[in-house]
Amino acid sequence: MMSSSELRVPETVGPESDAGLRPDRAAGFKWRRIAYLMHVSRALDALEEELCAQGEIAYQFSARGHDLLQVMLGDLLTHPHDGVAAYYRSRPLLLSLGAPIKEVLRSVAAKGGGYSNGRDIGVVFNRPGNGGPTALPMAGGVGSQYSPAVGWAQALRYRRVVRNEERYAGAIAVAAGGDGSVAASGFWAGIVAASTLELPVLFVIEDNGYGISVPSHFQTPNGEIGDNLAAFSGLRILKGDGADPAALADILREGVSSVREGRGPCLLHLKTPRLQGHSYQDKQAYRAPEDLAQASRRDPLPRLRDHLTPGVFSRDVWDGVEEEAKAAVRDAWREVQALPAPDPGGVGAHVFSGPDPQACGGQRAEGTTPGQTEASALSDGPRINLADAIRRTLDAELRLNTRLVVFGQDVGVKGGVHGVTRGLREAHGAERVFDTSLSEESIVGRAIGMALCGLVPAPEIQFRKYAEPAMEQIADCGSMRWRTNNRFAAPMVLRIPVGAARTGDPWHSQTKEAEFVRMHGWLVAAPSNAADAAGLLRTALRGDDPVVFLEHRALLDAASARRPYPGDDYGLAFGRAATLSSGDDLTLVTWGGMVAPCLRAAAASSHGVEVIDLRTLWPWDRETVLASVRRTRRCLVVHEDSLAAGIGAELAAVVAEEAFLDLDAPAARLGMADIPPPHAPALLGAALPSAETIGAEIERLARF
């Protein structure tokens, strides 16, 4: 027998159903369900506050005041491909999308199962659609929900227009946030992209007047984001009272239908009362008594009661619905209390893809098995440069997989500032290879939404330094599979040119690859030649994990990196290093732009130097490195990134821990001086490892 916490609430209440009522009170909404979920939300808030006071849970974010508009909005999200990107105060919306009370409470109580299996706080939710709307994985950062919602909307249009999948017609994306989020870069990136591309996105701003203690006029002039965006071309603005059932019925119907009918994006600016503090710990001492009293007078729950009784159903029915909701929460909590805690032995699972596919996002959720070709590399044919190898691989995979899209600033018409995507737009069309606005947050955030909606995005960031504004989205993407307990994943291939070329500078010449290795959930590739670049890129594009693909600028047309194109069936597994020269006196570990100077240093040395090109930085080939070090008894790691806290430190630590008794000299490192890359060639040459400085360090270690 189903528990009352999982019962499907009837849409009508017999003779006192919605039939025959005035349109402003009934049309388009399941009022009994709305009333029920309002009471469920209030009962959950009350329970959580009690649990916080008792120290049984750590966090609570009340939705009182925001609950009516969210429940009513969810009532209109009926398309199986609608996608909703919400925020920490959006639980009533989640309930309205169909989440059972028991699932909500087991997440609140950090029990096994739930949204994350105890890995994330209870308000940070996710929910695969399974025939209904999808609640995209929420992240904790304010404003981080907007760009993924826009990416979902762009994927909806792509699947309908480019792939002719009519089942996506009429679906929309919803991005919901509070008034504090309108100052965030993600909000503006989302508004710009949705408006310029005329995407089906409904932005819902729930304005309660405060971002914790900061009034909304600090977020946008006069606290009126709707007025301030009124002249924004391509964006429809609707304003209203988010606590008035009659007004909400009109504005929500209008907003949702406008976007569904293809009239472009729409923003709803809805004023709501904040009836509790930002969180349980926030007692609102910064608010004046009259401010609090005025908010209380705007409570939407009694306004909903007055709106529905006696016109829709009787007061007795209202009271019965309230008691039914409270009982459902009580019953669910009794069941949840008896559930076990998450298994600590499984806390490390699902950082990367495994045998069990995720429910939503990526290749396997679409029914496609990621390709892992074992074809040998072709060794004949003309030698091509690394840029051509990447271009040819992208071209081949675009022809093979119609879900693959390539995009970024200047990637389309210009063909990339490095020329790597030249000709791809002409070959595959502007819907598949396209330019974006100059917002790295938007580029990566939209890629997340596209991946969640089943596309295979390959975004480009022009230079390594330019990735900094996107780091929040990059981190959120990498942790997604783990923090949703393998419910969601957003595989993509994030291409980033790195390193110094003829000259350097602090803005275009950084490598900083160690930061990506520390981003949980990302694979990191750093090829040093054309064949490896083609093989690793193909594996990444056919895989089911997010990949950072580092393209060294100095190697794009370097003679040392030229190889025959290995063929359209060649893939190279991650975590498999290449031994480029043999030797018995020292192991030299490197990758990317440092491979060529290391080989020159090894060739000039009188000692036997074994040069290992890692090819991928995460995972890195520990077995090959350790086996070599145990034989040569000396180890030197060389990289272009600065020395402090670089990857060389990690490799040297592993060598010291696991091969200490085999060493005849300390594990050593060479890297960039701990400064940004300088511009003048003489300064850059002094800061970077060179064949000469590498050779000198080989000599020092050999004599140790």
C-alpha cells in the first residue's frame, strides 16, 4: 500500500470541482492540488524549523511567501521536455513537479537515497523528468542557474529544428531566482543569450525585497529589475503580485503560453513577501517591525483560502486538505526517520562515469553507447600540424554525430582566433558551429544545459586566462554526477588554448592546468602532437564525462608536433602515457609544450634519460611513471605551469611516497617561475624551463 506521502492528489473535489466557476478562479489550474501542496510546503517548513532547533538538521530555507507562485507555476509545466533550473528556495516548485514528500525529507535528513544520497544539502535538489518536466541539478551559487536553463532551451530548439524531433515542440525552459540573483553575472549572461537568440525561456524573479539582509535596491536601481529591463529588445516583461492567486493565475498563464507559442523569452517580475529569514539561523533583526508586519499581511496562504472558499470548494474541504497535507508530512517523516544513513563505503562512487548510466544528460541517457575505438593509428600519409588534426577530428565527429555542437567566441564565421575551427561552420551549418556572446560563464553554462538535454557540446574558451569567469560553472559541471548520485551528468569537451607562443603575457599565455586537475569530475588532456590530439579528442567526444582539452598555442603549427593524421577511427585512451625515449639513468616526466625541449635535453645529455609524455593529466599514468622511476632511480618532472602547487608537486609526492626506497636522488621539479608569464622574449625565456635548464637539472640529479 502507498503511504499518504506518495498518494496522487485528485485534481477535483466532486460536485465542488472547478467546473462552472469564473475563469479567473478556475481555468488552467488544479486548485485542490495547489491547496494541498501549499499546506505540504508549510508543514515541511514547520517540521524543518523544529528539527533545526533540535540540532537534527543543519540547514533550512523557508519558502513561506514564495510557495503559492511556485506551486501554481509548476501546475502549468506539463510538457515532458520542459526543463526547470531553480534555486534554494524552490522546493514548492519541486513538489509541484511531482517529487514525493518522502524523497524530499530523506534529502533534508541526509538519509540514504533522496536527491543526492546524503552528498548535498537538502535544498539543493534535482529530479529527472521520467515523462514529466526535468528539474535540472541545482547548484549552490546564486545566479548559476540561468545559463544552464538557456542551454536547455537552445537544445530544445536544436532538437526540433536541426534533428527534426517534433516531440520537443512547445517545450520550454524555466529559470527561477530571487531578487538577489539579478546582480549576478549569470543572470545577465542568461538574459542576453535568451534575448539575442529568441529562445523559449521563462525567467521568474521572485522578489522578496532582500538578499539575506541587503535590500533589493542594492541589486538593481530602485529594486525594480522589471522596469530596468523594459527596453531590453527581444524580452517580454510581465510584473505582478506573487502572493495574489487571481493575479498570479493571469500572469503565469500569459507568461508560460507566450514562451510556449514561440514569442521569445519572457521575464516575470513577481513581488513576494519573505515571511521567514533567509535561513533558519537568520532572525531578521535588520528588518523594522512594520516591514515584518506588512509582509505577514501579504501571506499568500490565507489569500488562497479566501480565493477558493466558498467559490471553488467549501471551508470544510479546505480544512480537510490542510489536515491531509499535515498527515502526509507526519507519515513521511516517521518513515524517513527509520531509514539508514548513506553507506560511507560508497562516498567515492560516481565521480566519473561507470557501468551504470546516469538517468539524464550525456550519451548513455540518450541510448547511445559511448564509442571507444581500438583502431590502430595510421602512420602513413602527409604530416599535418596539431591544429589541422583537431579540425579534422571535429569535422569527422560532426559528420558522425548530429548531436555534436561546436561553439564559442569567434568559433563560427572567423574559424577561431587560432584558426582551429576554420571551415567547420560552412561544412556543418550555423546551428552546429556557431559564435557566442563574449561571456565565458554563458559559454560553459549553456553547454551544461545542452548536455543535460542530450546534446554533445564542444565549447571553446579562447585563452586559458579567459576561463576564470566560467570557473563556477566548470566546478558545478564536474561535481554534477557525484552530487546527484549518478542521476545527472553533463559531458562536454571544453577546448582551451594554453601556454606561451612566440611571446608571453599574463593574459594569453597561462597554462594553470593544475586548477582543472583539482576540479572533481573533469578529465584533463594535454596532447603534445597531432596524432595524440586527434586520438584523445575523439575519445573525449565519444565519452560520457566532461573533459578539459588543452591545446598548447606553441604546438598548433610546430614542426615537432606534426604527425600523419591517425584516421577517423583512431581513439586514444586516457591515462596511458607514451615513453618517447629510453634510458636507465633518469626518468623525465612531462607533457604538452614541454615535451620538445625535454626531448632535446635528453638527446644532448650523456646520461640515459627516459622521457615520458603523460598525454593526460587526469587520470595520469602512475604505473608507467613508477615502473620507470623504480628502474632509473631518479625522477624529474618538467611543466610550463608555475612551480608552486603545480602538478609536478603531486607527481613528485606520489613518487616519494610509493618509490622512496628506490630513489638515489630526491624527486625534482622544474616549472615556470612563480610569476605570471612575462611578455618580452628575454624575460619569458628566463622564466620558462628550456632545453639548457632541463639539461643542467638532469646533470645535477645524475651526479647526486
